[in-house]
Amino acid sequence: MPKATLVYIALLIGLAGAAYKVSTWFRYSLGSKKFTASDRVTAAAKGILQTLLSNQFASILRSFFLDVILQAKLIRVSPLRWIAHILVFGGFTLLLLMHALGVYVNPLFFSNYYSTLNPFLFLRNLFGALVVLGLAIQIYNRFIHRDPANPPSSGMDVYTILIFALVIVSGIFLESVKITSVSAFRDMTEEYATGESEASLKALEAYWVANYGVVSPELAQPFSPEMLAAGKAAHDASCAQCHAPAQWAFMDYGVSRLITPVAAWFDGAATRTSLYWIHFLICLVGLAYLPFSKVFHLITAPICLMANSVMDRLQSNPANYATKQILELDSCTHCGACTRNCTMAFVNSIMPNQMILPSERISSLKVLASGKPLSFRDSLVIQEGYNQCTNCTQCTLVCPVGINLQDLWFSARETLAERDVPNLLVLSPLSIYRGLRKDEIDVPSYARPVSNARKAIADEFGSFHWPGVAYTPHEEKMLDTAGMHLRQNAGAACFSCMTCTNACPVVKAHQNPGAALDLLPHQIMQAVKLRLWDLIFGSKMLIECLGCYQCQEYCPMKVPTADLIFALRNVAVSRTYRNISQKALETL
Amino acid sequence: MSLVFFPCCVSSSFMGDCEFAARNVVNKLGVPIEDVNGFNCCGYPYKGIDFKAFILMSGRNLALAEKRGADLVTTCACCYGTIKQADNILKQDTSLFDYVNGILKREGLAYSGKGVVKHLLEVLLDNPGITGLKAKLDGSLSGVKVATQYGCKMLRPSDVVSFDSPLSPGKFDELVDATGAEAVPWTQKLECCGSPLIGVNDATAMQLAKNKLDSAREAKADLMVTACPFCYLQFGRSRDALIRESGDSFIVPSLTFVQLLGLALGLGQTAVGLQGVSLPSGLMKYAQSREVPLRA
């Protein structure tokens, strides 16, 4: 099959893939399902046009030069990674223009273009060397220097480094085989040194063996000066015009010296052709697969960076914001900067849920955005991971491609909340973030997670009564550490003076606190003595205690009231969660 | 002992300006506090739902402080109280101590109880101290009446925190007085702002904030000044909501203590992060008049 056809096929696959990816930006969404794909296409076209015609264009331009071309965000994350990225990106782009598309591009700048002449011969190697150096740094960063704070590498990470490395290595190897190949040399002399005598052809070959790295089976160094002089004369007459010294291709030449002992084995037109096709096909595979690999960030990251320089959740058109969020998912390069700076990533060491790590959430976000069905268990795992987040903004601040990660988590959590999988983490100050962004959430959806969580706890404890439950050693420990020894009835010192209840600001906030809170603080103390667990664990007071410690501070008997309430809440949450997880496992 | 900033998640999420202000204030006062990466959440949100996670998170932060040989400095009363309480528990509970160290060992850290967390208020009261501060502040905030909001975890449980008297605290008030402003007594001074219930029970959270805002107004305060970002956010958002609901625009606005100090140090509006903050007009004019280039 002709080469051009193959290139077009690869290009077509690549373009079809890109078109599919772009269509997902408009079809998928996190959260709001209000807009149809065509609404979003129209909104995007309008938005882009308006932005380009407004003074925001300056921000986009600024972001293009600073963040896209100079990659300013990356240099702030890690200067070493910036160097590696610039080397690979710069080197590969130049190779693409000067080497892969050289036939079209170079004549625009140079009148006498031959890939075997300088500057091309040297530049091709120089650019290749930049890529090799960049890749070496990346391989060191990812696989050799194992930073424990880094997220685990995925198959895609390996693929990306591998495809670039294979392109370069196969190219260098092809060229080094060509340098040593005596058959290639003889083919050339047949074509271009037609007038030469047998003796001068031999001298020419000797000259090329001595100076150009050709490995000849018949001729061996050292050669006599006369022979070399004759070879040089023939060389000047027939070859020099199109061949700069092979040493200029320093990498190819270097490798050719290494393979000299086995060069004869590699020699032959068939080997050269196969090597050529290997190099060529690897490039085409990379091209065809580009939209499905993370190399696609070549297209998406610049759009993401520029869009985020002018977009804002509250001010931008919600249709465009939804589109941008899906685009962001395709921009992630899984570099791990977010996870390295995550204030919660450390918790992954005790809760083996990878969804805690921001860099690992992107794949599940794609599933969520596509609206594909998720099993109860998967929803539970994803939800637990996403909701451990304290929303400290660090991930968003460090993302080198400028993804507004914190907003993605917010949208994803709201999308998950609609699945009504109980989420007990909302019964904690982690909900403050959500509460502060209440205006951005639909009114009926807002109260659902909290009421679902309360219901889950009430269901868990509504069924059992006297004489109570056996505690796991972990739960007993939890109650002990809070300063209360349930088994030993340490609350016994409490004589119901109600100082705690009178000091409690939550009690004071209600007209009829007994009805609103189910149990008042002093009643909780009494219920502990009587082991009325269903009453305690189902009570609103247990969840609505602020932890302000006024009760404990003022207690005349030094009962650690607030610590006890927190310990009880821990037990309520952990027991309920355990049962929900068990149910989730049963659904498998 | 050297000092490192312990960043608060809520502050960095919603109050980047205040974080910035804190750095400007300590620079201006010549208190060297370094910025270090690698801390995790203090564990405050986990106390009620996953006790062990809370202890572990605080323990790790303390271990990091220990490793650097530096004290943690926070501007958040909740981070402060939480880490202090975890420290207190770890010092008494050997099995939790072993648990935390077993996990920290994997990354070459160890908690031995030497790490210390301090609130920035505490640091400044120590160095430069009230007299030192008075020398640096020009007292030009005189006439501004301030209701001081310590934040629950600055005061309670007092046997763990021991920053000030839990019944009649006064150290923060002294600091406010040093700026020339006047700390006024107010009835709800010791109460909780209600922020832990934001997102869980918004009605109760709002009621608690309203009680405090009303009390500050009764005490004729021009400003509420908080030592905790949670209180600051809660007062700000409740004030906005109450103004929207009732049109009552005389509800007392709030600032964080670093912003008040910044103003008293003549740092100007940008340096203390006051763009878009509503303040009594006199104070705002003062802030604007102090506008000076940041890196002069």
C-alpha cells in the first residue's frame, strides 16, 4: 500500500477520534442536564465569538503566551518537569516540521534542501537529542526516582512515554543501520558514480569506510594514504555535493559505531525497508491513537488554559461551563501535581480508596459525566473518595494545565448526590463548603444528602432496643479515647443538673428544643447510663452538636459531655457505614 | 524556636486575601514565619465521623513540625484547638500513639510529643508582645469599637487549650486595645458562631450567627473581629443573608484579627485583603487612605 494512503488512513482515524472526543464535550455533563448538545454548541460558538470581540481577548492572549507557550504554571510546579516537557514538546514539534513534514516545510526556508546535508543532518539529531533528554528526565521522574507522594502510574502514562521513545529510537536505529550499510553505499554508487572505474569505486568505498562509518565486508582499515586520496577525489566528484560528514548526525553516528560488529547482519535492502516501515508505522499508530491517549492534551490543554483565564462559574453561561468541565477531563495528563499537594492524599494510607487522590478521580469522573450506570458499590466508593475532600484549593492552584479541579469535585459530588447513595460524610464540617455554595445548588437537591444520611442512621439504629449492642474493640477504643468508659459507666457522675443543656447554644436556638432535638445533652448522658442506644443514635442532638465544648467546660462533675457526644457520633456513623458497605457488597 | 505557617483549608479556599494579609502583617512586624509544603488537613472535620483519622492527621502535622524543629503557626482557632486536642490525647493514649507512629514510620516521620501548635494571636502576644505592638502601631484606629470573637476552640476545652480564661478571656481584647480600637464587652462573646452546622442545619447555624450579630450591635460595636476563619465566614455570609432578607443594613460587619492589625500597621486596603469587604465608611476611608504600594 502506498505511504500516502496509510498516512491518510491514520489521519482519518485520528480526526474521527478527535471529532468523537469533541462531541463528548457537548454531550456529556457533570450536574446540570438542562442543556441539549445543540444548545451547548450554539452557546459555545456565541461565547467564543463574544469573548474574542471583547476586552477579555487580552486575557486569552496573555494566557496563550504565558501558560501555553511558556508553560508558566508548570515551571511553578517543578522546574525539572518544565525542562523535560519543553525538551520533548519543542524537540518533537521541530522534528515534525523539519523531518516528518520536511519535504513541504523546508523548501519554504531553504533553497537547497537535502536531508543528508547540513543544517538538516545535524538539526535532526539535535532535535532528536532534545526529545531523548526530555524523555530520560520523565522516565527518571516517574519510574526511577519513586516519590511516595506521587500517584501510581497508569498504563496510559507508560504508553505516552513509550510511543515517543519508540518513534525516536526506531528513527535513530534506522539511520545508524543506513550509515553502516555497504549495500546502501553500493546502490548509491551505482546510481550516482556511474563513470567511475572499478579501482576508484574501491577507493571510494575505502574512503567511506574510513570517514563515513560504512562497514564493508571486504575492505578493512587501515588504508594507504594513496587509496584514501583517490577515494576522496571520487567522493568530491560524486558524493560530497549531497553528503555532509556523517558525524554531524551525532546520535545516529554514535549508535552506528556501537552496532559495527553486527552491522553485516543488519545489512541489506530488506532490513532497511523493514526498519523504515517500523519507524513509519509507529508514527502512524501514534497519530491515529492520539485523541484517545493523553497526548490529546496537546489540543485540550491550551483550550482549557485559555478558557479558564476568562471563565467563572458564577458569571459564565452555565451551558458553556458544563462544556468546559468535560473538556477539562480530556486535558488531564495524570501528572500527579494535584495529588502531591492534596491535603487529604495522606489519608489514602489508612483508607485504601484511590478516589481520595485527585489525580485518580478523573477516570471515574468521565464515567459519571457520560451518565453510564454505576453499581451501588461503585457509587459508594466514588462518593466516599470525593467527599473526603476538604476543598482547600491546592489541587486547582497547582494544576499545570489549569483545570479548575475544585469545581469539578463540586459538580461531581452534586451529580453523585442525585443517586441517593447514603453519604455520612455530610454530617460533619466537611459540609461547610457545600453550605457556603448553597446558592449554586437546586433547592430540592440541597437538603437531600443530609436527610438521606440522617435516615440511614435512623434506619440502622431504629430496630434494636434493650439490652443494647455488643461493641467491636475498635468502637470501644473510640469511646475510651474520648474520655468516657462506657462499660464502666463513667457518665455515672452526672446527676442531671442540666448545666450542659442550659449552656448549649443549639438548645437555645430552638423554641421547643425537646421536640426539635429529640434528646437534650443531659438526657443523652442519662440515656447512656440506661443504654438506650436507639434513642441516642437516632437523635438529632447527636448530629447537631457543634462541638463548642460549653457543656463540658461548665459541668460541675467534669463529665466530658462534648467528647462523649463526638464519640457516640463516631460509633453511629461507623456502624451505619459498615452496614451500608456490607449491603453494597451483597449487591455484587 | 523557628516558626512555620500551618495553612488552613477553609482559609485558602475562601479567604486567600486573609492568608495574604497574615503574611504581610508578620513581615511588617518582623516575625519570621516560613512557608513549608507537605502539611495535611488538621483533622477538624473528621473528629465527629472518623476519630482515628482525626488523631492521625493532627499527629502527622505535629510530626512534620517536630522533624523541622519548628512550631506550627495557624490563623485558625479550629486548626489550633483540633491539633492541640489531638496532641493531648496522643500524650495520654499509648495505643493511639503506637497506631499513629506505626503509620508515620512508613514515610520516615515520628510523633514524640515535641511538636507545638500556636495560634498567630498567641505568637504575636509573645513577640512583639503588647508593649512591642503599641510601639509599632500608631493608635490611629481610636474610636473604633470592636467585639472580639475568640472562637470556641481558642478557649475550650480549657484544660486542653489553656490559652486564656474560658470564662472571662481578655488577651485578644488587649491586642485590639493596642491598635487604638476599643474592645467592648458583649453578652454573646463566648458563644459559638454556628459554623459547624453550615450545610447540615442551616437554620440553626443562621440563628446562632444572628444572636451574635444582634449582641454585637447591642454592645454598640462597629466591627466584629475574629480569631478564626470559620467565624469570619459565618458572620459575613449571615450578615449578607440578613441584609438581603430584612434590608437592615446596620448589621455589624466583621474582619479577621490579622486584617485589623494590618490596618493599624498602615498596610492599606490591598495588603490586608479588603477589596469588596463592607466596612463602616469611616474605617473604609481610613483603609483607602493608607493604600501604599505593597513591595515598596
